[in-house]
Amino acid sequence: MGQFLNLESFFQRPHIPIGQRDKEQLGEIYISNDGKRHAFANWLIALMWEEDEIDAGWKTIVYPVAKGRVFWLVPPLFYTTVPSTFDKAWRLSEAIKASSRNDELTEKYVHPYWDDWAKI
């Protein structure tokens, strides 16, 4: 084997581009230590399983992604704080994708501590 597993071969999903308005907002949110803005190109919208002593379920997380950098080098723009069902997490991810297409993801989901499931 000797090679790293390419997860992209399992998840053939099209890139979710970041619109111009969202890029401008991200430039104000994410500033590197040297004062430069990151050149984000795509969104990574992830569903993550989480278990602890009280709850278990799915969380929805959104990272801005820059070409040539691993996504976890910047904190997520958005994540749900309380786990939910897969169906709710999936529906939320689809609503987030729709906001991205309209170039308003940062406007609607910039606050990372979101648990307003009635909105989806």
C-alpha cells in the first residue's frame, strides 16, 4: 500500500466556491499573524459524529478552504454546538450550501454558536 488514502475518491462532491461578498467578509474575520488576508476559495461543509457523556449525534461544521493549505489551520466559521439527528444536520448543510450559492453564507451563518433548528 505505502500511500496515503485519498478520501476524495470516496466522496465525489463538487467544490462549493466562495462568492465575492463572502470572500470580503472572510478577509475581515480571518487575518493571519502577519496581517495578510487568506486567499480562501471553497467551503468545506462537514457533518461530524460526536459522543460525550450526555449527548451523541451529528454536528454541522463549515470551514473556509484555501488552496495549498489544510483546512484545520483556521478555526471553523460555523458549527453547531449541540449534536442532532443526521437528517437535521444534513438539511442544515443543504441550507448552508444554498446560502453559499447566493453569496450570503457569512451573513447568515457567521456566528458559530448556532442551534436554531427551527430555521431549517
